Amino acid sequence: MCGKRTRKLSRRERERLAHRQELLEAAERVFVREGYHGATVEKIAQEAEFAVGTLYNFFEGKGDLYAHVIEGIAQDFMRQFEQKVLSKEDPEEAIASLIELRLTHFENHRGFFRVFFETVPNSRLDPSRAFPAKVSGVYERYVDAVIAIFQRGVSKRVFDESDPLYLTLCLEGIINAFIVYWSKRKSTEPLAVRVEKMKREFLGRIKRRLE
């Protein structure tokens, strides 16, 4: 039985989606450059080369734009998570890919993460608490998926006998600690070096030793 066909978007719909994306990309640049409090809808519209009225055709205001930038970054991460991590059959390869993806994704949006942590101080301790409501559900699905990877790794005796939830939270805590640290300080090490160090430090401690 054939699945439902995806309706082809009209040129006007494609243009509208393109304009919306341009506004989101401009908003991220302005938030990075000006900080949340220094950014205005006027500056964002100017950055995107649109009239302010056009911006309000897509978003309710600065707060709405900010929330949608966060949502877009989260959704982009989840798309890559599904492609680069969940596609791996080997649990160790999956976790190694996850570490690389988390650090690479952070580096690509480093400036915005800095603004994010500065805007909501408590986010330094637990970034998920500062997510908009729409993104909270995305984060929960992500955590559940990582737990499942660790569960598979423990079941296959790739990792030491441990609680998959605790392994997930330990990994999240380590990665988030480094992300918060690097959001304030530019690392002197190349990204590839940081990725390999974190893989070695974390995976080296949970891999099952040969008996």
C-alpha cells in the first residue's frame, strides 16, 4: 500500500519559508552580536533586510524570535542525531559519534550558547530548564534515545554493568560542563583534539574489560 504523497509547496509557500529562515538566521547573528537585551526587532529586521512589519508577519516579537531560534538549533541537532548517532548499530560507535556531534554542534553555535547561558543564569547548572516549552519535549526524546543506546551497550556487554540512566546523566553532565566552560573561554585546542580527549576519558571508563 502506497503512503500518502507529500503535497508540493507552491512558489509563494517556498518563498515564505525562505523568508522565515532568513529572519531566524539574522536573529541568531544579532543575538550573538548584541546579546539578548541589546537585540531589537528593528536590528533583526535590518540585518535580514526586511521591513519591521514583515518580521511581525512571521513572529510576535523578540521573545518569540528568540524561542524559535532555540527551537531551530534543537531541531537541527536532532536531525543530525538521528542521522549520525541513531544509525550506528555498535553502541560504542554511537556514543563516540554523540560526543563528536554535541561538541561540533556547540562550536557551530558557540556565540548563541554564550548568550543563552547569560540570559538565564540557572541554565549553566541545567540547560534543559531554560528551554522553551516546545524544546523540552525534544530534549526528553533525546535523553530517552541515549538511555536506549547505553541499555543496548550494557546488554551486549560492550559497557560495564551500570544503570543506563546514570550513564546518560553522567555523559550529559560532563558535556554540559565543558560547553558552559567553553562558552566563556575560547579553547586553545582544536575541536578534533577536544573530541578525541572526551571520547577517551568517558568511553575509556565505561568500556567492559576483557575477562
